[in-house]
Amino acid sequence: MNDYPNLIPYEYKINAELGRNREGGRITWKGVALNNQRSVVIKQFCFATTGSTWSGYKAYEQEIKVLQKLDHPGIPKYLGSIETDDGFCLVQEYISASSLDNFAQLSLFEVQQIACKILEILVYLQQQNPPIIHRDLKPENILLAANLQVYLIDFGFASLGSIEASGSSVFKGTPGFIAPEQIIKPTLASDLYSLGVTLVCLISDKSITEIRDFTSADDPYQLNLKSLLPELERQFRQWLAKMTNAKVSQRFPNALAAQEALSHLISTSSNIAPVNDSQLNTQSKPIIIGTLGIFGLSTAATWSLSFVDRSGEQTLANIAIATVAAIAIGITELGAVEIAKLDSQAKTQGAILAIITPALLVTLSGIFWGIQEAVSIAAAITVGEILLFAYFWWQIPIGKTNSPLAKIGYLSIAIALGISLGLKLI
């Protein structure tokens, strides 16, 4: 039995708890809209919950007020609100993604792309009338999905314009990420400080507690980026320094100015990367490795299928076994990929699942059933591997335009060359 709230009378069903806000009484659930089976996020505020506070209710109320004004692909859509017997619920679009604090260390290219996309969202927010200031920008409130899609969430502390902070809002925000002026009067530059600190955490792979060890002795808000990120390219470090300057007058005045400066920096730098990086940038490495992998798998698949064809007729049972084996291996390897993405320490285990498991399956089938059956299973697995490789390879950006036509061209050439070599080996 679970203690999920019963929202079926309101046309929603709760499936799981996603988290509890530090403000007492606020719980986030994952649910489904019964009218269209669409996955949703439901933020519940309960007056009767122990620890619930007036400020918690105000955060809920403020988030609804802000989200109703917004329509941006990087902000989960507001779908509605529910008034229950013991409180209120906010219903929002569910995004299948993980917050940045759940990822292993990201590459510099990925961090730069995240910065560009968050700045795009901030530009949109600051162009509203009145401008919207998020005031709680941190890794936990940024979601990262496939293909580097970025989403900004949790607008409970957001303000409409640079309003004076009342006594109840002095501590809105997360210590370490909030700009010094935000305690009294947030400005358009306040979210930039929070974003800058977030990027520093991502690049250095350090927590906010560890980051605070690199602050100036004279000013606890001023980061010493030279000692914290000594290998970072100078121009990009200077841009970060301007984002995280403790003095608001020395920061970029707004998100648009920061966005334009970063775009210019990226366009004029041939390779913004740490000094010790190899000459191949973070894009080209996976593209080359993935293309060679698809080429090799296409060669192996062509040879295996030809061998099976030349070795005699295949029974329906053999084909079914081979297909089931390929599907099982595919599911196993997708799991291995997810494990490696969420925990960098699990890469070895992921490699074992992805490489040794199919090899062991083929070997055992050869021992118990014979070489023909083993090759049949190997051929099916290899075809499945090509599809998996192609799926993940497709998500790697190619060049500045990331053209789908270019991707189709690379993929087609790699498969065609693999088939050609496989036919020659027969």
C-alpha cells in the first residue's frame, strides 16, 4: 500500500513520488492525466502537513502566477491547478530528463551548450513585462535530456521585476548560488551570477561546498577562478569571471549581453577547451568512434548473414531464438548505457554488460547448439547493435548546423562501406 494522494476524482492518478521541497508541505509527484494518458508532474501543497508554512504556500502561489505567463520549449508547460480538501496542486508537463546534479562530469563542449541554452531561456524571461527573475538557478533546477535538451524548472522563488525583498523573502534562493545583491534587491544580473556558479560546478566537477573553498579572503561571494580552473582557456575563464563577479556593476547587465558575448567567444575561438585536451575536440571523438563502430558492425553483419545463408536453411525456431537474443541484448545494453550516464564509477560494469554479455551468449550457443546457430544469433545481435549504435550516434552534434542531411550521409556511407567489405570477405 502507498500513501499517494487520491486525485482520480480530478482526472489524475499518482504513480510515484519525485521529491519533497525543503519548504514543509510541498511534495512533487509523477502522475498521469486520465483523459489523455499524458505523463504529468503534480506539485502538491498541503496545509495539514507537519512543517507546512505560509512561505511554502506563497511559493506555490507565485509559481502558478509565473508559469501561467510563460510559453517556451525550455520551460515545462503549466497545465492547470487543483484545489483539494487539504491544499492545492499545480499540474505541469512531465519531462523525461535528469537534473544536472545527477550527471557525471560533463565535457566542456556540453557545458558550453548548456550555458547557451539556459541563457536563451533567461533572455526570454527577461523580455517579459515585467521581467521575470528566477532567483533559484542551480544544477538541481536544470534538467538535461537527450541531445543536450535543457529545461529550467522550479519557479517558486521567481519574482516579477526587480522588486524589493520583503522580510519573508530575504532567504529565497540557495546559499552559494545566490548573488549578494539578491538578498536585498534582485536584478537582471542576479540570475547570471547563479548560472555562472552553476557552470563552474559543472566544469570543475565540484559541489557548491567545495567551490566555496576557492573564494576571495576579502569577499566570500568572489570566486578565484584562476586557482579553481587553472587549465581552462583564458577567454572562456574571463567570460565566467564576468558572470560570477561579486559586484553587480562588473557583471553582464542582462542575459542578452551575456549570450552575445558567449556566442562571439565561441564563433571566434577555433577550439575553446582545457589546455591539456587533445587536438580532437569533444565532438569529433565520438563521431569518429561511432562511425567506425557502425562500419565494423555492418561488415560483421554482412559476413554473418552470408555465412548463415550458405550454411543451409534456417528453421523458424532458429530465427525466433536469434531475434529474441538480439532484443534481450539490446535491452541489456540500453540499461548499461543508462548506468554509465548516471554513475561514472559504473563504466566498467557497463562495458561488461555491453561487450562480454553478447560474446558469452554467442559462445554458449555455439557450444550447446552448434556453429550455425551461434552465427545466426551473432548475426541478429550485430544487426541490433547497428540500430543501437545509429540511435546514439544520431544524437551527437555534427558541426555548428548539426544538419540531419549530413548525418544521413555519414551514416549511409559507413553502412555501405561495411556491407562492401563484408561481401568481399565472403
